[in-house]
Amino acid sequence: MKIVHAPTEIAGQMGMLCEGLRSKGHEVNGYNWFMNYLKYTEHIVSTDAYELMKLVDQVTDYSDVIHFHNGNTFLSNNNDLPYIANKNKKMVMHHWGNDVRTVKMVSETNPYSLPPSYLTDEEIHKSLTHFSSYIDTAIVQDHEMLPYVKEYYKNVHVLPLACNTKRFEARFPSPDNKIPKIIHAPTNREFKGSTFVDAAITTLKKESNLQFDYQKIEKLSHAQALKMYLEADIIIDQLLCGTYGMLSVEAMAMGKVVVAYIRDDVRLAIPEYLPIVSATPSTLDEVLRILIKDPVSRYNIGVASRRFVEAYHDTSIVVDKLCSIYAR
């Protein structure tokens, strides 16, 4: 099968899916026009909107499947969709969060408010209506995102985040370590609930009977950040969204204890045991207090975390699911 992914790399996912699809014998190209300090570049071509625009004819004629990401297509105004549809090409739209997460739906599904998307609710509705006029199939990463798109597309599939577990060394928290290292690495402080993390850490530092190291990581490349995560025992991800992101997946692949707020409906929809320790803004200090005092529990959770990623998020498993979506 000839497959093209474009045009927005989110958390290294486009590159990992391209790599995984190639390993299954497919011909795959990935094009990314979105650059940031995380510097995801593996297995894809870095480009810009102008250069990608010149490839529309060539790429469309080449492809059996065109897999778009993050509410973007080859053209910045998405006006290439009628052209591609008229050529009877199969298309998939992979939504990643802020491209579809409306203020209205967040207020109906989540107990915590989130910072608004870079699009208004009206703009999101308009774009989803446009996409679904030409694209039958959408993909989201979990059940937290389903409500935002399910009323638009004929088919919506949940595809877990992909992680090449073989690239991650598992370094489990030592059951003998009395001073655990805690890391929080926000890419967006407001979205991650970092103010609540700061407050919880401040509270815990005042308790003389607790010993721990704490480090906040910001504005580092992905490769630099991964080296620092490996030294952690506990990694705090996001406290407001109700689900977990790529930081959590990579931390679990390293055998770390991950703390994040996981909504009950999201947890119940996962067919495997999810070892993430759930915490809300109001319970984070108590959750961390328990983990700091219990090194054996930290070790056991770390082992369970690695096993979970291998069973649910490994790239090979995720790509098999993606191929079954394409086959439909």
C-alpha cells in the first residue's frame, strides 16, 4: 500500500507511524510543516506550506491512502479536499486535541476547565463540517477525544499513541531508594495544570518527614528531556484534561511511576490495566505523599507501567490496528 502522512507532526507520532508502516512492507512518506523546540524529525521530511503546496498533484497521484494530521491538509485553507476526493483517493483525518477540543464540549464532559484552543468553537465546527464532507474516517487517540468528533464523521476509530518500546531503557524505581526523584515537564503550563503541581510540591517540601528531589523540565528538545526522565522515579504529567499524553507513555516505557488525572470513562475504555496513578489538583499532594513513602510500591508500579506500554502502545501493535483501519 502507498501511504502519505501530512502535514503536522504531533509528539513524534507521524514519524513513528511511518516507521512502523514501512516495517510492515508499505511504501510511506511523511511530510511535516510544523517545527518547534521539541525537534521531532525522525522518519519524515521537514518542509513548509509553500513547498508542500507544490507536491499536491504528485503526492495525490502516488497515494492509495492520504493520512492527514491535526486538522490540516496540504493547503493551509484545506481547499485541496474536493480535488483529492474527485480523484477517489482514500483519506483519513487524525485529530490530536486542540484542533477539535471546544470550550462547550469541555464544559460538558470534564470537571476542570482547559485553556481554549487556538480555534474558536465556531471555527472548529466549520472545519469539522468541511473535513467530514470529504473524509469518512477520523482517528483519535482515546475516548476523551471521541465526543468532539463522533457527530461529524461516519467512522471514528480510537488508535492508541505509538511508542517504539525497544528504544527505551527500562530503569525501574529502586525499592531501596528512600529519596525519590520527581519530575514535571510541562509543554504548556496552563493545559498541564502546572500551578497545582507547584502548589503540591511547595506543601510537601514543608513536611520535615518527607525526603524527595524535585525537578521541573521546560523548553528542552525531546532528546534532552528523555535523558532526564530516565533519572526520575515519579513523573507528573497533566492534571486537568482527564487523559494522558505522550510524556506519560514514554515515562511508562522507561518503567517510571506516572501521575496524571485520568477520568473514569477514559480508564474504563482501555482494554488493558492502566497503571497511571490518578490525581486531581486537590489530591495531588496526598497521592505524591503516599508514593514518596513507599519505594516498593513505586517499583511495582514501574514494572507494571513498562508491561502496559509493551501490550497497548508498542508501535508494532498500534500499526497493525492502523492497517486494519486502512483496510476498511
